[in-house]
Amino acid sequence: MASDLDAGGRTLLRMLVELLPNVDPADPGTFVSYTDAHRKLGLPILFGNAGRSLQSQGLNSLAGWTHERNLPAITGLIVRDLERDPGSGYFKLYGKQDLVDIPWWLGEVAKARQFDWKPYLEGLIPQAAGPLQIGRSSSQTTAQTTTTLRNISRSDSRLFLKSEYGPFSNSWPVVSFSQPALKVKLQREYRTGHDFIVYTGTSGPETRQPEHRGKLLSAVQIDKTKTYLTKDRIPAESWKWAEENYPGQWSFCFQPLSGWNFVHQPRSTDIVPDAYSVMGIYPYRGMVREITGAEKEALLDQPIQSVQITFRSGMEESLTIAAMMGDKTLNEVATRLADLIENRVNASGTIVQRTAPIRSAPLNLKLQIAELLRATPLTCALCGGFMELKPKNRLLQPSADRIDSANGDYGPRNFQIGHLACNLGKNAASPVDFEEWLDVVRRASGPR
């Protein structure tokens, strides 16, 4: 490790890297507070202030060191106890504003989650449990290590079975999908750093290699916070093959964080027969099915080997105010939704409080909305269907929705975008009635 990173900075970096697998880059609630950092490191709190104390015991050293080397701003993982943000000093170091550049901050945490820190840690992180060696060629990877899912998972890890035509590899180094509902399901249920997507080869001729048909192929962990166009994330020859043989499929993808292949590629019917038996029928066709019970236990003990991947450029840059203002349609829609929310917040006076929850909106609301609206693909968080910024049908236009309607906060952890019709339906119906209606909609629009 570089000599100009002091001992406190080195210790802090190691702690943060060890925490990364458990971090959801979109949820500051999963980050570590200044006080907790002291506790984890066994440090005294100096000056009566946890923030100033940690700065003097390694934080300033680590922040300056990463900034000078243009590394991901990993110190953004450390947040104030109540506000759950890193404080103004973190933003100022990079020429950012703390109330404006929230998407940039969360983007840096996502980059840190994907980055290969091992060369900077002198081999302190076990190879099998570490993130992918993103950006390296196969000639730079180390020898494969055999382990099991049980060894790298947690007791509460969830395993989601997904049909694929081949194992996770450099030829297709992303988790692709066609149905927008899959994006919505995983972003709701999958927990970054905890859960796994398990590949099973289909039993039909779509899986070109006979040895992969009906076999358990891979286990992958993903960054669920963003999705991308698959053609921008895989080798050009792989996308050309897909377009020639399966046009219109796998348009979108999640970016992986870690990946393993099953050593013996056991038959899916031997290990997960119940989960595998429904993968070709509604509602699991093109989707995922959670593996539970005895099948999960059997799967956890199957030998796996880590996969080292080389793929195209990393994270999409976080949206800036200038970029948002330069996109006329995006700016108009974000402004409309922000104005509607602010009107609701302002209307939450003594009269409204008796019939509706008190509402609050973050100062960076417009930028927060615009960041969600530029998603690829743009999907309704309620029904999982595609959305357009300015559809002809008003009922299909984007609408602001609070995930927990009883919570009046419109902050990032309680805010999503959905069709206006879906949002109205959610507000007017009980949760049971609304889910029943959504099931009808999904059956009508899903694969036949």
C-alpha cells in the first residue's frame, strides 16, 4: 500500500472494503455512521465529536489519498448518525455541493462497491469472497478457488433461480433480461451483498451447448440500483450473435458485482426440482423463482469457482443539474412531478394533517426525480410495465409514489415512479385488492 496513506487510513480502508458486500449503494441506511466506525475500529472519540475525531484518526488521510489517485470516493460510506450523509467536507473535497450532488455521492459508493481494492490491501481480502476484477484481462486473474455458496453467503441470503442459455462468462458478463417486471421484482426483493441469482440452463435447444441443458451453471451477485442497455455492456460479437439468433431479447441488464460457476454443473432436477419445474410457465417465465427449504440447503453445498470478468466501461455518470436542464423533456417532466410534490408538502397544514400523513420533500427533489426518470428501461415500480416520459395516454404518464403511503416522506428511501393509473389504483384500494388487480394486468401483458 502506498506509503503516504497513514496507518489510520489503511485500517479505515480495510474496514470499509470489508463492509462493501453488505452495502446497498442506494440506501444510506446500510452505510456506517461515524460513531459506529469508532466502535468497529476500537477508537476513542476525541474532541467530543465523532466526525472531527475520525478525521484525525485516518479519515482525512484516506479521503485525500483516494482523491489524488482518482479512486472511487469510498469515504462516502461513512455518514453522520442522524442525517445519514457524509457531511459537507466530503462534497467540498471533490468540488461538489452537499444538497445538490446526492446522486454523485451515491454513484461513488456504487463505484466503490464494484472496484477491485485488493491491490491496495496487500492481499487481505480472500479471493473467493471479493468483487470481480473489473477492467482486467483474463491474463491478470489469479488462480481459481473452489468454495461453496454456503461459505460465501449469509444465513438469510436468498437465492433466485433464473433461466439462461449459458454460464456467466466473459462472452456475456452481465445479467440480462427482457421483461421490465423482472427489473422491478429484483429491485424490490433482491438485497445487494446478501442475495444471489442462480443460473439454470434451459432443457430445450435454445441452450446451444448440450452439456449446459437443464444444468445449474452459475451464481451471480448484482448491483440492483441501475440497469443498462445490454449491447453497451457486452462484447460486440456477443450482441451481434444475440440479434441474429434471438432478436428483441435481453435488451437490458444488471451489472454484476461477483460471479461463480458451478464446478460439476449438476442437473437442476436433481438439486432444485420444484423451483426448476415452473420456470417455463407464468408467472416465472422470463422471471426468477426463489429457491427455498431443502432445495436451498442442497444448493448451498455445491462446489463453485469464482469467475474473473472483463467487460466494458463502468458506472454511468450521476446526473448533474446542467445535464438535466439540457434535456428539455426530462426537465419538464421532473419539474412537473417536483411541483406536484411540493404542493402536497405545502398543503400539509392543520386541516390536511387530520386526513393525510404529514409530507416532507428533500431539497434536491427535482434532481432526484430526474435521476429516476432517465432509467434504462424506465418502468413502473408498481406494475412493472414500460413507461414513457410523455405518453399520449394521461393514465400512463409518470407519477410520484411513496412506497409506504403511511410515511409522508418523499426522500430517496420512500420514493418511486409509477404509472398514474397504477398510483391512483394503489391509493383507492386495499393492498390485497390492489395486488389482485396488478396480477390481472400482468397476466394480460405477460408472455403467452
